[in-house]
Amino acid sequence: MGHAAPAESTSASAVEVVEKLAVENAVVIFSSSGCCMSHVVKRLLCGLGVNPVVFELDEEKNGPEIEKALARFTGISQVSPTVFIGGKLVGGLDQVMASHISGKLVPQLKEAGALWL
């Protein structure tokens, strides 16, 4: 798994950081290091052969601001995990698992350039 470089620019808003990470990477997981749901999403995606960028909200200086921005994006307060694929918000564990079970996740990952096989 790749890890997001700390967002050091104080001029960039939290929303801009989220958008930049989502657009510049095939798969981004906004996670909390101790969250079991985040762990499941990471294991699923890595098990499929994806190398997601992981932004650990509880380990980054601007994590609380990013968490608030994600809550605005998703409309829910529980934002860990939040997954973006191909620059598009997929959602949390429930949405990723539903997409996987329905057979839509792998094609979505291929389209985003996260999988080649």
C-alpha cells in the first residue's frame, strides 16, 4: 500500500487535499489506523492486487480537517473508511463490498488503472 505524502501546504484547504489525492491516484482510502472497517477495505483491495494510497486520518497533522471535509463530501459523520476510485467517491465499506459482490468493483478498478488483469 502506498501512503499519502503529508499535505504540507497551509494554503490548500482540506477539500482541495481530498480532491487532489482522489484525482491523482487510481485508488485512495481515507482511513483510521485502528478502524476494523478500514482494515477490511484495505485487505480486500490489496487482495485484489490493488496498491491503494492510504491516508491515515489519525496519523496526519491535518487529519481532523480532512475528516470534516470528507463528512461534507459523503453527508455522513462516520468517514473511516472513505474510498475514491478513479477520482470518484465510492463510499465506505458497505458501498465497496456491495460493488464487489455485484461484480462491479473489478471493472471499476480496471477502468481507473488500478488493475491490469
